[in-house]
Amino acid sequence: MHQLEPISPRFIGDPRLESLLSACGHDVALAHRLFVWNLHASGAAMEAIHVFELLLRNAMDRELRLWNLEATGTAEWLLNPDPLIAKVMHPVDLDRTRQRATQVASDQRRELRHDDVLAQLSLGNWRFLLPSKATKAKQRLWEGALRHAFPVWPGRWGPESIVSRVANAHALRNRVAHLEPLHRFDLRRARRDMRSVCHAIGPDAARFFVQNERMLAVIEANPLASSAGESTPAGATPTRWSPAAST
């Protein structure tokens, strides 16, 4: 069996290595475990975000289709949007999304469809369609359409509760996409926020989310949490990092 390669600044860079070592009291073995845990946490987070985004996207899309159908006679709000939707969607982002979708349809030698554009939208697009007190058009779209995507949301909670939870999931998605470590990110809260939004869509949606994500098991395997209860055997000292260890 080949010896495992230790973490090294050559592989992961000096700043990331120093961050890991600092979090682990400069115990290189624990830092390596933390690096591997971050990989697993990132994978689990993206799996959960994948399910969450699908549930959120389809719930919001259904309501926007109904709104657009009533306002314009067509449900295809991404191809023929009602003026209010067109005002809320950032025109540059929407044009770029349509261009990508058009290329996909062209590669398959068929006409562009609403679902082609839908598939190109990101979690950020859905997050910024939600209401904002600074934007009256978003407030109107929420009242007229999008609030119906979350029928089980407790009445005493305002729309900002939905927005903050989706924003937290979006922040987690960005951290993972930019290869940022997660051991200082509140993953329990992010998971709870995603589950809450799914429950607002419907209890069955929340069950589907929980059944198809593994974040909780990964969170509980965080080596920093487990090492906090471990003691160093008498006469032993943790392995410390030195530049020679990486050569």
C-alpha cells in the first residue's frame, strides 16, 4: 500500500495550510484530517444544495408560469415575460442565460424552449427574484405570485425570513464553488435553513430534501469536534508541522 501524501503548501497553498494548522493547534495529522473533512463537507453541501435548488426552482417557476399566463396569455415567463417580471429580472443576466440556452437547443437541433432557459438559471437568480424592501417591483411580484410558492410558511413570519434562509444557502453554495473551507461556516444552520424553506414549500418537499442529503452525518464527523474530547496520551505530543515534512 502506498504511503498517503501529507498536506503540503505545494498542493494546497500556504494560506490554506496555515489556516488548517491554526485551527488544529499546528497538529499536522489533525490538519490533514480536517482538510479531508472539508472535501467531504463540500461534496455533501453541494448534494444538498442540488436538491434544495431543484425544489425551490420548481416551486417558484410554477407560480411565475401562472402569473405570466394570466397577464400575457403564455406561461413562458422566461421567453415572453410580463413587464413586471422583465423589470425584476436583470436584463443582462437574462440575455446571457437565454444565449446559453439557445446554444444548447441549437446543439440539439431544435427550437428554444422555456425549460432550456430555466435549466440555465442559478441559485443566485432565484435568490434575487425574492422580495426586497428596496425594490417595489419585487414586492409586487412576491404578493401577486411568489408567496404562493411557500404555502406552509408560518403566517407570523415575514418574507424576509424566506429571503434570509435562501441567502444563507446561496452563501454556502458560493463558498463551495470558490473552494473555501467550511470548518468555520455554520453548516447546521445552513442545513436547517434549507430544510425550513423546503417545509414552507410543503412537508413532502422537506421529507424529500432530508431523504436525499447527507450533511448531518458529515457535520457530526468534523474532526475538530471529535478532537475536542480527545486527550493526548501521557508523554506524547502532537505531530507538529515543519517545512521539511512536505518535502
